[in-house]
Amino acid sequence: MSVEAYLSQHTSHLSPKTRKKKGYLLSYLEEFGDIYTQKDLSDFVLHLRDKGLQESTIRTILGEVRAYLKWKGLELDFAKILRTIRTYRRAKPFSEEELKLLFQSLRDYHPIYYIFSLVLLHSGIRVSEALSLSAKDFEVKVFRKHQDFELVEKEILFINVKAGKFSKPYRAGMPLLSEQEKSTLKRFLSQRQDKPLWSYALKYPKSVKPKVLTEHSVHKFYQRLSKKLGFEIYPHRFRYTYASMLLAKGFSPALVQSWLGHSSLSTTLLSYARAMEDIELERWIG
């Protein structure tokens, strides 16, 4: 039973455009070869990754492949494969060059997403946690120390994160904000004391439409920005980068665990050990 027979049997009632799309998706399977086992399916996903496809595209292809394999009478654990994809994506912090391009683009064209991305990057909180914040959840703490016979003050921002789907309440530190970023964020918060934190106005030629960021709109925005800038952008990647930066700066794993809201230290160490590999090797080399 071939892909051609499957398409002939199951797409006759669909529009030519939809039939063409299904044929295109299954062409990746024809290129790879037949699938009979779970290992074949895993190898197929690796094949798709090697082609540089984004996760959303791989998921779409797998959805069509699943329907085709079911038609052939073969049931495989696609849920396990999708979990593997998510784990693979999360093990990839942004590079310095990617962050530079990302924030330059956001600063010039998308002010609300610039602030939102700044919060994700420098607090490591999940996108659902960020969307539930208000200005009152941010806290400024002043630290003082004597340096070169002078009293030096340093402000550190913290976020009091509410209980969510994946965590209990916790506090995330933002010690790596630059002075300019800190000033921008504080100015933004001062303007949002009495209104939703992530509300903004969409301006049309003859009208202005009020909008509020949602989880759906955030994911869609980052997907479009990924295509524009040429590298993968998704909310959890900011969290991964946050932890990697803290560990690289010498913050203790126990503190990073606390700021990420992880219930155990092993979760922090297992999740972010790969990010430290290149950093540690570069430090050892010189």
C-alpha cells in the first residue's frame, strides 16, 4: 500500500490545494523510506531535523504520516516522539549574535514584544507565568557594598511569580539586566500600574484597536519572527538561555534552581548540563 494509493483513497473529496499539501508532506516520508517500527519513526524525525525543519513543520509532517501509517494498520507511539522533539528544542540557548539580532528587531518594530522578551530572558519564567503578571509583581531590591573606599549601590529586580500549571509560587531574580534595560523596564512598569501589563494599541489609518498579549498570539509572533530572522525562536528558549547565563556567570545551581521554580536540584542540573558543556570547554581551552 503506497502513499499514492492512500492519497487517491482519502483526498478525492478535498480541494486541489489541500491534496497538494498532503502530498507534499508525505513526500518527506517517500524520500526517507518505509517505517515499520518505533526506531524507524525516531530515525525519520532525525532525518527531518537534519534538513533544518522547524518543530512546527515536523509536527505537521508527523500528523500526516500518523494518518497514513494508521491507514496501513500500523500504530506507533507518536506522543513519545513529540516529547523527544520538545526536549531537543529546549536544549538550545540563544547565542550572543542571535540575541543581538532578536532584540534589535524587537526594539525597532515591536515595543511590547521587546519588553516581554526582555522579561522572559532575564527572569527565565514560563510564558504562561509572564502573561499573568502585573506591575505589582516586580520588586526592586537595593544591595550596598564598599568598593575602592566608596559605597556602591546596585539595584536588582525580582519577580514574584504566582502559582501556575507547572509550579508553586516562587521568586525569580533578574541580576543580569544592563542598566539601560533596567531603566527601560522600570519606566514601562511605572506606566502600567493601573492597567493590564501586556496591553497595547494596534494603530490603523483611521482607528486604534486595544489588544492584549495571549499565549496563542505570543507563539504565533515568535514563529513569524523565526522565519524573518532565520533562526528558531520560542518562549522556552529564553528560559533555557537565562539558566545558562546564570550558571556561566558563576551563580550556584541551588540559587538557579530556586529562581527557576524547580522542585528539585536534579531537574535543574539535568536540564541545563548540556548548555554548560561548550562554556566549560572554552574556559578550559583558555
